[in-house]
Amino acid sequence: MRLDEFLKKKRYFSSRTRAKRAILKGKVIVDGEVITKPSFRVRGGEKIEVLIDDRPEGYFKLKAIDEEVSLLKGAKRALDIGFGAGGFSIYCLENGLEVIAIDLEETELASELSRRAEFTFIKGDAFLMDLEYIVDLLLIDVTTEQKGTLSLLNKYSKCLTSNGRVLSVFKRPPIENEIKDEISRKYHTIKWITPEEKDEVYWIGKLR
Ligand SMILES: C[S@@+](CC[C@H](N)C(=O)[O-])C[C@H]1O[C@@H](n2cnc3c(N)ncnc32)[C@H](O)[C@@H]1O
């Protein structure tokens, strides 16, 4: 099999194009030798080293939050609103959760993950949908104004089990006072996290 195809198949990269790009940059080592030809043939028993991490930024964002507040602890099913590059979904799948993800467009990664029984992708506008799913983890990371994020939180909190947890990503801090007030009236806050060098704030919470 071609090396680029093999790397995609083994999930080192989310697409063959990305695998090819890394090979051409000299970032893939097969049995101790840097290989720069994407069509290089491999049989499958070779020692493969990949010098770059292809996982989307969201993966590391969610991982850091999970390490700080044990967000995924005990969770079995997540609703990922704003699939984007798939970082949140990949992190949840890697941690054994079933994932339902929504985005306006279906990417190559979303179609590929949809072949797995644990992953469902729904293409469409999250503001206009009416979903019946029940989940114990709700992830909201949609490029919209803070009021939009809050309205998604209010809309999809009905999908949460009583112990379920939420991560909502609010863009462009500081958080408006009305939003903070509404959140503290309706929900229980576990933590607000303001990361450095990011134009967003994370709210982690639960139903009251
Ligand atoms: C910042 S990205 C999400 C990144 C994602 N958490 C990750 O880990 O890669 C925001 C996503 O929200 C999606 N989005 C924006 N408006 C939306 C809407 N009305 N309904 C569903 N998705 C929407 C965008 O298409 C974009 O992919």
C-alpha cells in the first residue's frame, strides 16, 4: 500500500492530503529512514514515526479542560455542536464516548467518522434543529456572538441528563453581564476558564 494511504488508514492523519503534505515535508520516518515520496510502498510491519501532530487544535483544548475539571468523567454520550475540524469529537471518541455532532457543512473527516457506529453527523443549522437525543455531555463551540452561544445552551440543555455537564465556548471576551446573570440564574457553574492568548472564554457547568 502507498505510504500516504497507509498513514490515513492507520489514523496518523485525518486525510490522505494531510499525510502527503507531511511526507513531502520530510516529517515521516519509516524504519529509521526519512521518506519523502508519498507513493513509497509499505507492507504494514514497518516502524513508523510521525514528527508532527495532526490532531486539530480543539482536541488539545478539550483535553486541557478535561484534565483541569474532569469534564468527561463518567460520560457516555456527547452532543458536539459546531463540529469544525473535529477536535472535540475525536477527543470524545478516543475516550470511549458515543458522539452526535452538528455542523453547517459535512467535511471529509465527518463523513469518514460517520462510518463508525459510535459517531453520528447531522448537517444543518443548530439554531433551527429540534433534536430528541439525550446526552450527558454537551459541547457548544459555534462561531457566533455570545448571545447566540447562550441561546444554543438554553435550547440544547433539554438534551442533558440531570447530572450532565456542559462546555460552552463564548467568543470575544469579556462576557457580557446579562449573559453572566442569565447563566448564574439558570445553571450551576463549575468553572469559567479564560485561556491566555485566545479570544474566547470557556464556561463549564451543569443544570441546576
Ligand atoms: C470554532 S469551530 C468548532 C471547532 C471544534 N470544536 C473543533 O474541535 O474542531 C466552529 C464551528 O461552528 C460551525 N457553525 C457556525 N454556525 C453554525 C450553526 N448555525 N449551526 C451549526 N454549526 C455552526 C462552523 O461551521 C464551525 O465549523
